[in-house]
Amino acid sequence: MTVLPSSGRTRRAVLTAALCVGLAGPAAGCAEEVDPDKGTNGVGKLTAAEIQKKAQTAVAGADAVRLSGSLVSKGQTYKLNMKLKENGGLGSVTSKSSTFQLLRIGETLYLKADAGFWSHADDDGEEAGEGAGGSGGAGGKDADASAAGKLSDKYVKVPQDDPSYKQLSGFTDMEVLLGGLLTLHGELTKGDRDTLGGVRTIKVNGAKGSGGTLDVSLEGTPYPLQLQRAGGAGTVTLADWNKDFELEEPTKSQTVDYGSRLPSSDERR
């Protein structure tokens, strides 16, 4: 024999079901609350300052990274696509319509560009490397033009005492570049969770975002995956953490040793 519930019990059961459908959430007590940190590395539970410290520690222990995106400096926009590791780096830098490639192995730095860059078809190179390939006056321009054909699409060794060396090598220096970029300004606050390239992240904001925003991975090691720089000074993506790559010396046929100075470097100060 089936025992039928009383009408009162029936009404209560129907009412409970309706509440669960219409008020789904913690207040209704109908479903278990979803833990946003379930399956993550746990940094989402930390304070903004603690998350930043975790990210900085992860960066300090990394062997390699790929950095791409845009940087704005002194009104000039640079697009970078660099692979970096402890003993060097390689990749490209674009400024306006001019693109040049950099390769550093240890302290040896090579610069590769087309004839337009070396002959100063525009002034793109001037700011990129304290005036790499720059000129001053008719004599300097003539010298650059005559050198352009020889240097075009060749790896040119940049002398360490050339004014361009320090700034150009900075684009290939993992410690210097990341140390300068991954800095937030102002009071740190924890922002929203997001997903970048299929990886869950937590945002750390400087001065409510006006001091920059850093996306830190919630999966595996808490590496920084993206930085939106303060003041609209560009957005940089960081990927391929600890993914090694080869740094190969260019062959003699690919290389030109211009001497103790690049073209017109005395006028690029």
C-alpha cells in the first residue's frame, strides 16, 4: 500500500522545489557553492601584494620566456617579439615602419636590418637604439647611404662601446627587461578573474588600474601572463615560460663587423 503525503507536506515540497529553481544560489540552500579556487594553485586566495610577490618569485626562478606586445616610451611605440633567457635573446623590434632583429649571445650583440633602416629612409631607428643607424648632417647621411648596401640583411656586430649597445642589448636582457616592465604603481588591489589563452588568471591592479594591471596564472606556477602598463604605455604578453630555445652564432657569410662604431654613431648621442 502506498502512503500518500498529506496536503501540507505536498505543498511544502512543491514550494521548496520552486525556490530552488527560482532562487538558485547560496541563499536558497539548494546547491553547493562553487569554489573559484578549486583546481588552482591557490594564489587567488592571497592578497594583492602576496600575489605580486609570488609572481616576482616565479619570474626570478624562470630560465626562459617569450615576450610580445607593444611598449610606449617618450611618445614612440615599439612592438616587441622577443625570446629571452639568462645568456641572451633573439627576436624583432618594430618602430613605426622600421623593423630590426636582435641576437645576443653572452655579451656579443648583433643587429640585423634592411637597407632602409641603415640609410635612414625614416627616423625609426634613431630612438630605438639611442639613434641606431642615425645620422647628422649631409656627411653623415652620405656615409649611412654608402654603408646601407653592405649592411642590409646582415648581422652587424654592435661594439660594446657604441652608444647603441646598452639600449639595444636591454631588449634582449631577460632580467633587465622584465625587471623594468613588471612593476605596478600605486596601492595594489586584487581585481577580477579572467582567462588568457585558456589559462585562468587573477588580476592585480596598481592604483585601481591606472598604475597598471598584471594577470597572474592561477594554474601551475604563478607566472605573470600579461601586463597592461600604466598610463596606456602598452600591453605585453608573457608566454613559453621555461621553454628553452637555441642561440646560434650567425655564419661568417651572414655577418658584417663594421668596426668600433656603427654608422654615424658619433652623431647619435
